[in-house]
Amino acid sequence: MSQYFTIQTIDGNNTDKYQTISTSTTSTQSTTINARRIAVTTGNLTHYVRFGSSPVVTTANGFVIPSNTTMIFNFYSGNKVATIATGASSMSIIDLD
């Protein structure tokens, strides 16, 4: 995979390219994401994530993403992201395809 990727234009006409999830200490799922690569950006708290068709994440089974961090993941199109945080925060997911 190339170290370069195309920056997506995000405006009011393509809201299916991104979503923001309000997070808490309970597992929360995104809507279905139709992409092969996604960027995940965490808010002001540490988040745990898990991917799948109907994922449920805990602090014991999730991948840790530190606060105020953006990570890029290869992704199975049609899956969802589940997230849990150490308190009330938010996480953004952007479709990079």
C-alpha cells in the first residue's frame, strides 16, 4: 500500500463519507461503512475500538486508540465500528475510498 492517499472532499453532498459517534463507557456502534480504508479520530479521551458486522467492544477486547489521535485502518466494506471511551467524548470515522 502506498504511503499516500487521496484526501476526500467532505461537504453537505456526501455525508455518507463520514460520521461522528458520541461515545461513553458503554459500547456504541457506527452505521454500516462501505469503505476499504477508514480514518478514525478520537476526541479528548482514550477509546477502544472493534470492527465487525455487529461488534461489541469492551476495555478487555478492544484495540486502544489514545486521545486526540487519528489512525488509518484497512477495513472490510459493510462492517461497523464499535467504540467505548473512558468517559463522555466523541469519535469521527472518515471513509478514505
